[in-house]
Amino acid sequence: MSRIARLLLSKDVLEADVETRVSAEHAALWFAAQSSSSLHVPQQAISAADDELSAFEKTASEYGVQLEGLEDADSFDAGFVVSTQPQTGCTSLQVVAGLDLDEEPMLLLVTDGSEAAFEAVDFVMSGGFFYDAKVHLLLVVDNEESRESLEVEVHDQLSRTDFRTLTFGVLVHVEVAAMKDVVARFLEEQDIDLVVCDKSIADNVGEVACSQLIIRE
């Protein structure tokens, strides 16, 4: 099930406000538990042997996650980073305060129908992480002429995934509009917890007001 390797909690999380830090720590532990992975963290996130366990370490124990301290987290070759700031070079989860992946999160999965965007679709549908999430799949197209063919393509892509195993299924939306505009409008209209997309779409969408998971191959 796991598609996560070398999971890292970025050191910027340790400098965030309390609510954002706790949200990011819990999200990192959630992904580690779901993927049966250890979680690599800056060494300062782990108490010295003679200190009382921190709240973070106690939560890690509750999740059954092993923490691996890093003296130099910046040089760690991470495959998946949980942070509060934009990351480059790997799959990343940028967390804002209030993200709770334990409580049937509402996901907005954005695609343009391309094979690159399919990486994010497949991660959500077949990755084994979001079985109990409520997933909105938003296909954004440039013009009416390409709408039909891209709808067919996306449904074909879905058929190659495990979307039928999702508890709440997936609700597909199709919009002919500029990517940034339609995503902004959708976020205003829906109570979305997490936006999921590939890097090129994330660049088109820009900053969003909720947590964002950017999938890279």
C-alpha cells in the first residue's frame, strides 16, 4: 500500500504557531502510520534520554510510529515532506492549521486530464491513504471543444484505479474555466480540508487557503 519513502517532518514546522505545528505533526504521524513508515524529524523535536517525553513523542507512540532524529534535516534526501512552507523536489504536504486527516477529510483533487495529473489521481484513489475521505475530483478544461474527450480520458484514468474501494466514492465535477479561478471558487463554495494535485497544476493554481498535497513522480 505504501507509496511513501523517507518521510520527513520539516524543521519549519517546529517554528510555526502551536495550532499549525500540532496539525502538521499529526498529519506527518498519520501518513507514517498509514504507510507503516518511520518518521524522520529534526533532532530538536525529540527529547533527550533523561527528559520527559514531549507531547509529540507521546502522540507518535499512540500512532505506533517510530521517530528517527536527524542532526541535519536540511541534507536529508526526503521522498515526502510535511511542512508549513512550499517545498521542491519531492512530494510535499503543506499544512495550515486545522487539518485533521483522522476525521473523514474533504479532498479536492484537481486534474486537467493529463497523464502527469493522473499521478495525483492514482495516489488518492489507489494509494491506500484516503479510503474514508470525501473526494471531489475537479476536471478543469480550457475550452468546450476539448471537454468531451478529456471527460472520457479522466473516466478511463479512474477505471485504472481503486476508486470503488473509497467509502464515499468520488464526485466528479467538470469546469471550463481558468484553473486558478475555478479552484478559488470551488474552495469558497465547499468545505475543503485538502487540495491534491501534481506540481504543474499547483503552479497554475497558486496559493490556496487550505492545506495542499502536491504529488511528484
